[in-house]
Amino acid sequence: MSKFALMCVTAGLLLSGTAPSPTLAAEETRGQGASVPNFAPDGNTAWMSDRPQSDDFLPPPSGPGPVLSDKAHPYVPNGQGQSTYRIADLTNPILKPWVVEQMRKANEEVLAGKVPFIARERCWPAGVPGLDIYNRGQPVHFIQTPKMVVIINELYAQIRHVYLNVSHSAHVTPSWYGESVGYYEGDELVVDTTGLNDRTFVDNYRTPHTDQIHVVERFKMIDGGKTLQVVVTVDDPGAFNMPWSAIQHWRRIHQGPLIEDLCEPNNDFFFGYEVAPLPHADQPDF
């Protein structure tokens, strides 16, 4: 068994120590109530961004929203003409002054011809909520059990564990994906994440955050189950003037099992990249 296959089996373990099939997980989850959503009715169901090339958050119907492209320098994705790198709109009122200044420097570097930092191109973890828009056409898989939901982004095997019907730990050591706890509210899965470190960005416009960030995601199937909608709310008093919301849509697809998709650290200095070494631990965890 490959390391990736072993990792996926481990990710699906029940807290009791047994590894359910997607069908078994669905049966066990159904017992919690008829309205509980089933994001993985079979082993071939996955979810793909309905905008894999643009790969940005959508703004909410009203209220403060995410950073979007500067209208003076619109983002053009691959396949839609001469592609460009993203230039952030710094007039968004959610941004603290220090965030604006940091992003202004990043914008200026791109306009000067430099290649910007893009997490997925440097093999860096996406963090939360960045993982919701972290793909290049690879799908997202769900493993649902009574005590845990595992969310697997097939791009570089990025994995999140959501522990159901429990409270946050009293003291959480900041990490790349923080501590996610969740519960079902009718036909939605609500995920509450804290304990994130400040080494990731919340989007593809290089918008930073602090370790005070608190993210709530609401996963819900719409369009008769053809689309999975994720409504994200971000609150970080260290980086943002107010809480803000964003939306992501994934479309249901049917494909085979998870594939091995590993990111190799072979892109240092390619195309003028500045050094962005892979994250590593200075000391072993065990």
C-alpha cells in the first residue's frame, strides 16, 4: 500500500478504530436524522470547483465581502486570453492599514514583473478558509462518520478533520489547519475553526491574517444536490476591520477513487521565483 493510500485509510478511521466505507459512513450518519446531508453517497462521488480556472471566492449577496481583483488590473485566468497574475483591490473596507500596506507591496512586485507567491505552486498548505479555493481542477472528497468528517482536497492530499458535537479545546496550539469542530444544523454542516497560525493567506490575493482568525463554514447542497455551497464567515480583529463573508461553489462529479497527487519541492528559482522553502518542523513531533 502506498503512503498516500495509507494516509487516506487513516483519515477515514472512526474514533473507535474501524475504517468505514463511504456507504457504511452514510448509513451511520443517516441515523442522526433524516435531514443530515450526505456528501458522499458512494465511493465515486466528489466535488469540483465550478470555476476551476478563476478559483476566487464569490462575494455574499450583501454585506462585507472578500478581497477581489483590482478593476484597473482585472485578473485573466488561463484559457480566457492572455493570463495575468492577481492584483488585489485595496479599497475593500475590511482591510486594516497594515494589511493594505503589505498587500500594496505585493501588488507592486507583480506589476513590476515578479512572480507572486501562490501557495499551491510552492507546495505550501492552504490553511482555512484558503483550502476552499485551493485547486487546479482537482476535486474535494468527504468521508462522513458519526464522530468526524474528513475533508480531502485531492490537490497534494490536503486533509482536514472536523470533530463533531464537541467543544473547542481550552488551549489550542496554532497550526496550519487549526482545530475544526462541527455539527449538523438541518441540511447544513457547520464547521467552526480556531487555532490557525498566521503563515497562510485567506485567499489567492495574498490577503494575510493573524492567529486571532476565527472561521465558520456552512456546507449545504443546493440545486437538487448538484452543487455544494460553502458560505464562509471570517472574523479576525487583528487583520480586518469587521467580519466578512464569502461563497464557494463545488459541482458534483462522479469519478474513481482518490489518486496520488504529491507536490515535489522542485520549483525553487523557476521563472524568477524568490526562494520559498517548503515548510518543515525544526524538531520532530514524536
